[in-house]
Amino acid sequence: MKSFSKALAVLALSLVAALSSHTVRAQNEPPTAVPSPRLPAQQGNKTTNTTQTTPPDINGGKILTDREKRAGAYAKLMEGQRYLTTITRSNMEANLRRAKQAFQEAAQLDPTLAEAHTALAWAAFYYPPYDFDEAQREATVAVGINRNNFGAHRIMSRTLVLKSGLREGKLNAAVVDKAIASLREVVRLSPNDAEGWALLGEFYFATDRVNDAIDAWTKWSAAPGSLEPRFYQAVTNGRELSPDSAAARLSQALLRAGRYKEAAEAIRRALYLEPDNKEYLDILSQALSAGGAGDAAAIAELQRMAAANPSNVTAARTLARAQARAGRVNEAAATLRASLARKGISEEDRVQLSVELAQMLSDAERYSDAVIVYEELLKGRGVTDSPLATEDEREAVTEIFQRIINLQKSGGRGVDALATIERMRRVLGKYDPTPDVIYIELLRDEGKRREALQAAQAARKNFPSDSQFVSLEAQALTDLGRIDEAVTLLRSQLKGTALDFNTYLIISSLYMQAGRGREGVEAARKALEMVPAGQQQFTNAALLTLASAQERAGDTKGAEESLRRVLDKDPDNATALNNLGYFLVERGERLTEALEMIQRAVRAEPTNSSFLDSLGWAYFKLGKLDEAEQQLKEAARRDPASSTIQEHLGDLYQKQGKTTEARAAWQKALTLSTEADETARIKAKLGDKTK
């Protein structure tokens, strides 16, 4: 491949098995309607060397007529197709070369034959080395010759779809516009083309042109099934080009447009075809609960579906979610427990239902009940207080213990969390560092900074090759105001290699925590300099850290520029959207724009406590106090150890005239704060003049 990303080559490779046997048909004049002439490369039906020694328009010194040239061009076109249809793994390179040579000769014989260029485009697109740029050029030539050449428009649309960023979820606006124009040509020439309408809908939906998406997906729903589903499946990361998928996508667009009744009707069609599809059941629940009758209608219909098929675990989980959303947590728990009690349930379903039940109870702040659910899972795996009998269970058991400890922390049961950590240590064995990591983090969350430092130093001795304890010790030192010691410790770990990238990011974050933004900027820039060309993920991480350091250093313009650099390459980066929105809110600038960015971040990660805090703070700044309280309370529930969230809650309560609640929130924020500026600010709000 000459000039395109390796990822696209992998994508194209996944399509070859299904599509390599496809032949290009000349739409306007079928080749069978034209007699095959005798050309220099053919003597008495025997094919000789394809290298031509005479110009293609001369036969034995005689100038060919236009009709003979066109007939010869079609013959070459069919010859090339024969080479393609007989390709095997062993002869691919040779046959592909011969096919392309034949197509090129066809184009030379008849420059007005668009199908020759379409065939060249097809060969470049579907066969190694997958030259997508060449495919697009040849398709462009074909369309220039014949605007109604369907095959050329198909290839052109597919190359543009690949280049648009649709598959990665990072759209390039300029390419998207071209892809839409190309797809419009596809459906103009073939009004029942499922792929064309499906992809148009994807682009419209992703760019918030909801009515256009509804129109496109309505046409997709009415189109006959496609014989070539794999391209759409590949660029949408597994979505099917099927009637049920069409109905589901249409339902999602109708939901976004607020047309709930139509959305419910569409998703019912999808469920008729795929009754066990969890995504479809979730969409039905949303459509019904949003459509005027509220959650009651969704619950009633889902109850009928669950009763009709008791073994449908997906229906039970969706019903339970609808019940919980309506505040009927006991009913939701009963629904899930009934499924857990069903005979013949698989272990996978048992785990999924248990996790669903525990999360639901946690969301209702019933932490002890949620812990019991996880304890039942441990019991089912034969886990007591003794070391694990086999290593097969280690990962799953570790995850369950971590969830139990988080629930105990959320419920304010620090003593129980410590006991669970010790039990975890006994079960996992003394060579597993995980209990020590959780123990240090628990001490830090509880404000026990000296104990956290001592624990981190002890863990470093026990696990000298585990670098995470170096970072934890540095964090504990910073919590105690000993930032220079922390940075010295981290700098001692620098190797002068690419592995230093993370270390510089940690140094930058600790400098920010200590209120030394300029030094944080320097460390973040060091990390940015270390990123190899083309590694956008690492570039984004460095830019996000740099932006936060710049904001802390007072360089608001630089912070916004750094975040814009991330969003230019990754328009839907949730962290960049949240951070930029939050910075604008803090400065009281462009609040409407800031709110929209934060809302996009929350839609991408609805359980992220930091994003929820930003959203609540934006509502607070806009004077929408009820909305602010809802979001800030949810953020505090999900992250009870955040001093920032508690301070924001205190500010909100004060604004609402809830003086007692405000002081309680600020007091909690003060116990959690590790930053000097933040601590001084909270003390001032409490009327404490001490430093």
C-alpha cells in the first residue's frame, strides 16, 4: 500500500474472502453484446505473451475502427475478469498483475470505457497491496467518463467511508462531506441499496442531522436485504446490515428526535426478528418510558416479554433496569433474583445477573446488600479465607474483592474495608501486590497521609521491582507537602527511554497538586516531546496533562489551545470536552458552549464522577440549582473521596440557603483536600483564618 494507514489494510483484508469473487459488470453495454475481435495478443484463441509490440489501435499495420477498438476493449475487460475470478492464494500476484494489465489495455483501446477504470479501482481496493488512493483515483476517472457508473461510485464511496474516521469514531468533517456526496450518488443510481442508505444514516446521525438520518434509515428499512453485508459490518464495528438492525437504528434516531411512539414501533419490529437482543430491549425500554406513559408502560410490556420467555436473561435484566429507574428497587431486585434462581442458568449468566443486582443496590445506596451479592459470588467459587486452590480464579476473585472494598468505602465502613483487605491478602497470598495498593489508596482517601506514606515505603521494600509503589510513595509525599522529595524519587526512576513518558506525566500531575503549575507545564512538555510520530493516543494524554498544568499556571489561552489540538484530531474525546468545558465554566466564559461540551462528555461516560461534577458546576454557574444538585449529588455518591465535589456541593447548599449542609460539605472537603490553595479557600469559606 502506497499511502494509507495500516489499519485500513487490515480492514480491507477482512473483506476479501467475501468480495474477491465479485466481477465488475459494464452496466451500459454488456460485453456479451459485442463480438470479440482477434488482437495481437490472441492468435486462434490461444493467449500469447501479453506484452504488446505494436500500438493498441493497429492490427497488422491496419488502423482499427472505433467499433473494433471498443470490441477489443470489452474483450480485454473480460480477460481481466477471468484472471480475477481464477485467483488463488498461490497465483494471486501473477493473476492480479495480468488482470490489471488487461484492464489498462482496455482503457487504452477505448478511453471512453468507464468500466475499465472501474475494474482497476476494484482491483486496487480489494486485492493486496490494497491501494485505496489508487482505487479512488481510478473511480474518479470512471465517474468523469460516465457519471452513471454505479460500480465506480460504489468504490469511491467505500474509500471515502474508510478515510472518514467512521470506524474509529473520529470523524474528519471534510472527508465526511465527500463521503455523503458519494453515497448520495450510490442511492441515486440504486434507490434500494441497503448499504448506501445505512451508511448515509450513520454519517447523518453522527453529525446530529437527525431528520436526515431518519429519512435514510427509513429507506434502509424498506430496502431488500443486501448480499454484501461485510463492508458495513466492518466500518461500524460489527453492526449488521440486516432488517432488524435497520429498524433498531431508525428507532434510535426517532428517540433522539423525540418521536417516542414511532421509536417504540420501530424497535418492536427489530425485536420481532431478534427477541433476545439486549440492545433492542434497552431501546424499547427507553422509548416506552420517554413516550408519555412513563416507566409504567415500559415495565408492563417488558413484564409480558419476560413472562413469555422466562429463560430470556436479557429481558429480565432490561425489566429490572426499568423497575429500578422508576424507583421500584425491591421489584427490580426480585426480578433479578428470580432469574438467578432459575434452574439450568449458565455460569456466565449468573455472574452477569449478580453484577447487575449488586450495581443496582449500590445505585440505591444499599451498600451492605450489594456486598452480600458479591459474597455469594465468592462462595459460589469456593472462596473462603484460605489461599486460592488454583490460579484460574485469581483475576475474577481479585475483581470481586475490589468491588466489595469500594462498596464498603462508599458506605463509610472503613473498618470493614480494612478487614476485607486483610482477607484478600490471605486469599491471594503474600506475593500478590494488589492488597497493598488498595490499602495505600484507602489510607489516602481517609486522609491518613503519614500512614499511607509508611505503607507505600514498606510495600516498596516487599515489591522492589513493582514501579507502582514508587508512584504511590511519591503521591503520599506530595499529600504531606513534600513535593520536592516526591519529584526527586520519581526522577531517580528515569531511564532515558520511552518508558519515562508516564513518569513525566506523574511528575506534572504532582506539581499541579502542589500548586506549582509552571513546573507541571515543563514536565508535561517533556512527556510530549517523547511521543513517537503517529502515536495520537499518547499525544492526547500528554496534551491533556499539559492543558491542566497550563490552566493551573494561569496560561488559559495555552490550555485551550492544547485541548483544541486534541479535539482537532479526536472531536469526541470525552476528557478534552469535559476539561475545556470546565475551564470555561471556572472562568465564567461562554457558558452555553461549555455546557454543551460537558453534556457530550457525560453522554459518552455517564458514570464518570468528574464529568458529573463538571456538569453540576456548569448548571450552578447558569443558576439552574435543581439540576446542579442532582448532578453534584450523583458525582459525590460515585466518588465520596473527592474534595472538589464536596466543595462544589457546599457552594451549592450555601446558594440554596442550606447553611448546615453547606458547612458539613466544606468540612468533609477540608479533610480530603491535599492542595494548599484549595485548603486555604475552603478554610476561608468556613471562616477559619488559620493556615
